[in-house]
Amino acid sequence: MRWWLVESWWKRLQHHRIDPMKIEGRISPKTLLRNFKSEKIQIFKLSTPQVSDALNEISGYNGAIHSLKPLNKMKVFGPIVTAKTKDHDWGTSVKAIDHASESEVIFIMTEGDDNAVWGELTSKTAQKKKIAGTIIYGACRDLDAISRLDFPVFSKKVVPNAGKPLAMGEVNIELECEGVKIRPRDYVFGDESGVVIIPRELFNMVIERALKIKMKESDIEERIEDGVPLSRILGLK
């Protein structure tokens, strides 16, 4: 990812009223930017286990939605645009694309999952708009096409059939999936292990802690390579 995208991402973060400079002891914008490599944002080197562990240490809950998995083995990250509809109404998904901006992630929750509310055409439209990805707490279709796209899609279920473009659902409302609350402008991180929702007010603290967890795990891996038993590293009897 290029530096202009890093800068764009940081401006969007500020737009969503998250100011790390006002959080005592937290990382500043300049410090965060210095930690980014020339081609990839450091955050994309994290994993959902690391993010979930960090969130759990800070807040006491892990933010994981267990039913969701990637359809094309891609990572997704960004602020959320929410949508809620019935499974026979894929028109609301199109409406969500219109509401979403570049680098945002569409999170669609459906009542029922017997019909797909997302597929190839919606994925290509969202990709063209530079939306960061789509997560469907419901059903998706066109897996063969989506698996070839450079666009992250996560879903509970894959089916071949769809409903109609009714567009009768709601966009940018608060959702709750498997006990996890999801608000517009909260953050989501997803990879092959699953999906974690990060409350926007905890975002900077969680990412800072997750980076420290990653560094600690890297040190443990090095010691394992040196032949040190994991039980000794962890201080287990």
C-alpha cells in the first residue's frame, strides 16, 4: 500500500473523531506513520488473534463474530458502514455501496440466510469505488467469481439463489451479531481466522497493544527456534 494511501487512511481516522494525541500515553500520528513500511501498513501484518487478544486485555471481551469467514482468503480492515435487511432484499446491499466511501467496510446483517444479498456484481461495484471489503452476516453467492477478485468478502453462508432489488432495509444503524455490538464507524479486522469488531473509542489502544503482542510472539518464536521449550518460555511448571 502506497504512502498516499497511508496519509488518506490517517485523515479518515481523524475524520472519524479518533485523536490519539488526546489519549495520554498513546501513539501519535507521526509515531504511527514512522512505524509503517514503505509498501504495507503495519496493521495489515497483524492477525485477528492478536487484535482479539489485545481487545480482550483492554476491555474484557474479545469482539469476535464466530460465524464469519473469508470467501477468498483476504484480509479486511477499516471503519464500518452498516446495513440491515431481509435475505430476499439484495437491493439494500446496493444502497450500502452508495453510502460507503473509499477505505470503508460494508457490514450487512440479514434476517435469514436462505437467499444471497451479495455477489459478483456488487463486489465489482464496491471494488471500483475502492471500498475496503464486505462482510455479510447472511448469505453470499458467485463464489467462483469472488474467489478471483482482489476484493475481500466474508460471509456466513454461500448459496446460488438471490431475492430481489427491493432496497427496503436500513443503512448506518447499530447492529448486534452473536452478542457483539457493531456501530457505524466502529472498526473491523478480518482474516482467515475470522472477524473482530473494534469499538472506535478503543481503536488506537487496541492496535498499539496488538503490535506489542506481535513483537512478543516474534520473540517467543525465535526462542522456540533456538530450542527453548515453550513451557519454560511461558513459565509453566
